[in-house]
Amino acid sequence: MTFSFHGCYLRKSGFCLEVAFQTDARVTAICGPSGSGKTTLLSLIAGLLTPTTACIRAGEKVFVDTQRGICVAPEKRQLGFLFQEDRLFPHLRVKTNIEYAMRRRSKGGVVFKELVQTLELEDLLHRFPDSLSGGQRHRVALARALASSPKLLLLDEPMTAIEDALRDRITTYVERLIDEFQIPTLLVSHNRVLVQRMATDVIEMNEGKIVRM
Amino acid sequence: MSSGEWSAIWLSMQVSFVGVLISLPFGIAIGWLFARKHFFGKAILETVVNLPLVLPPVLTGYLLLVAFGRRGFIGSHLEAWFGLRLVFDWKGAALAAAVVSFPLMVRAIRIALRSVDPKLEQAARTLGASPLDTFVTVSLPLARHGVIAGCVLAFARSLGEFGATIMIAGSIPGQTQTIPLYIFDRLQTSDGIEGSTSIVLFSVVIAAVALYLGERMERRGASKETTT
């Protein structure tokens, strides 16, 4: 699947993101210093921000085309988003957090049991997010993003809070899932080892622009 | 307590409960609008919603009578279309209770919804939830303490409603005579003060318990928010 983004987003603060790229790589890494617009770019792709002008496509599916007045709602873009902060629902147990997306996107893909086993969540399923450590919360958030059987996966610093001992195994699992279900992935990470290991294409950003591809 | 007192207590409970039920969906909708949306005329709408807090209740009752009376611009249609009469009826008292307590309910719900992290709502949208689904499964459950607090406070306020109730529903024993109207009626008699002691104490206890529960719920919601 070819993913393309041509667009511009102007924030009230004056920050301007102006980016154009196209990729058909399985995993595309987006790198750059803090404040360069990486997370803003992912938010625009997810539909959490509305671009000033843009044409965003994932394969045949048009997410945004401002010229034609198209702007697909976030829930209809069928993508999985792992946020920098875990954003788990505090009133739902771990199991219900993971099932939240599965119930709304029933077109099977990722198997709940396998997901839970690989991310070592069996003992956490009946706990509330407030009682989990940072690493555990991040693993649950990753499981929830993958459980939505996404057609496009957005990972914003996916391994930051995960314990060293688990990091390698989880990376392997995410790689396998991405390969098995052929999920195109955009990966934002400062971790060069992770980028080198997972990504086939690398985009470098600075001050809202692409500086190297 | 006498059967008249029990009748007034029971009627007050019924009127307050129905009043809260009537205003709850509107309270949630307006609370959400105030918490999340910026629009032209918001300040004016806020003023209108909060008016019953500062208007003399008799004046609120007068306005309700003008709107919902048999010849009122809403009341005439309600009677013609649904056969619904609010004047001199307990349903009119419930309407008065709903209107007078509405600002308290909206205030609690607005504060609760405002404290829900919008990032969680965004996460729900990326997981396939529509805006309504997100509101029902994420925002509302997280604001539940504020919603319950709003209901309890509105219930407590409704129990004490006098001016608007007497204007639209009158004071008919057993039909529209709520606790405050019953006490007022008793005070017109020679042994009024002594004779009203038990119902006065009873209503103070109900109001205090409701207020305590409402405040506690509101605080619980607020403290939960600061910890998440």
C-alpha cells in the first residue's frame, strides 16, 4: 500500500508544518528533534487535527482532500495509534481497554489471546490502569492499538516506557504482526537502534519540514 | 407524623425525582455544550440558564405560568396535542422544580465534563468510536461523579422549592402541596409552629443528607481527576 501526505498545517502559535512525502515501505520512521512536528504529523494523519490544506491517502482510501472537501472522521480511517502517553481509559479494566477497539472493528485480524500472551498481560487483565506501572500501561496501550486491526499503524515512541527485558521481545512481536497482517506503519522514535531495526524508509524532519528522505 | 405530612413528603419526593429526570438529559447536553464548545452567544445562553439562580422564584413561576399556562404559547400546544395540563397539577410542580434546580445541575455537570481529558476522547475516536459513542463510553462515565452530584443537588434544591411551585401548581393538599407549601399552610393555623416541628426536622435531615452526598460526590470526582 502506498501512503502519501501532501499538506500544510498552521497552528495558532505560528508553527507551520509543510510536508510532502510518499512511501510504500512497510515501516517508515519519522525522526527529528523535539518540536519538529512529528507528533503533529501523526495527529493530522489520524484526523485529530484538521490540516489547512492537504491531500492524505492510504492506498485507494482518501483520508483528506481539502480541494474536494473530503475529510474522513478519525473513527473511519481504521488506523491504530499508539500515543506517547498511554491514554488508557481509567474507568475500564485492562481487558475492556483492549476489547474497546475489537468490539468496534470486528473484522478479525489480531487474535486477542496471542496479543495478551506476547505482551505478557495475562495477569493484568482484571486490573485498572491506575494500578499499573508505566511500562505495563504502555504495553496495554500497544495491545489496544494493535487490537483494532488497523490498516495503518501510527507508533509514537512505542518502546520508550517498556522495560529493557521486554523491549526486544515486543519489538519482534510488533515486527511479526506488521509483516503477518501487512500493516503499513509510521514510526516516530528517537531510538536509533529501533529505527534501524524496524524501518526501511527514514524521513527526517526539522521545524515542520522534511530535511532528508 | 400525620397522614397530611406523609402525603406532602411523598409528593415532594415524587416532584423532585421527576424534576431531576426531566432536567437530566438537558443538563447533560447543556453542560457538555458549555464545557466543550465555543460559539457565538455562549455568554447569553449561560446567563439565561443561570437566571433561575438569581430571579425571585415567584417571578420564575410567573414566567412558567405565562409559557405553560392553559393559554400559554407552550402550554396551549401541550394540552391540544398531548392532553397535558401543568397548571394546578403535580406535573407543573415537577416542571417548576426542574427549572429552578437546573443551573445547579448544569454547573456540576459542566465542571465534571470539563475535567475529562480530551486526549482520552481522541484515543477513543482512533479506536473506532463515533463522537456519540465516545461521549457515552468515555466522557460520561469519567464525569459520572459530577453528574450524580448535579442530580443530588438538584434534588435537594427541588425539595425546598416554594415560590415557582405555588405560582404554577398552587397548594392543593394531596395533589400539589409539597413540604414547603404544607409547612406554610400549617403556619396559618394557631398551633402552626409546634405542629410543623416534625416535618421541618424531617425535611432538614433529607436536605442535609442530599447536600452532603452531592458535595461528597463532587469532591470525589474532582480528586479522581487530579490523580489521573
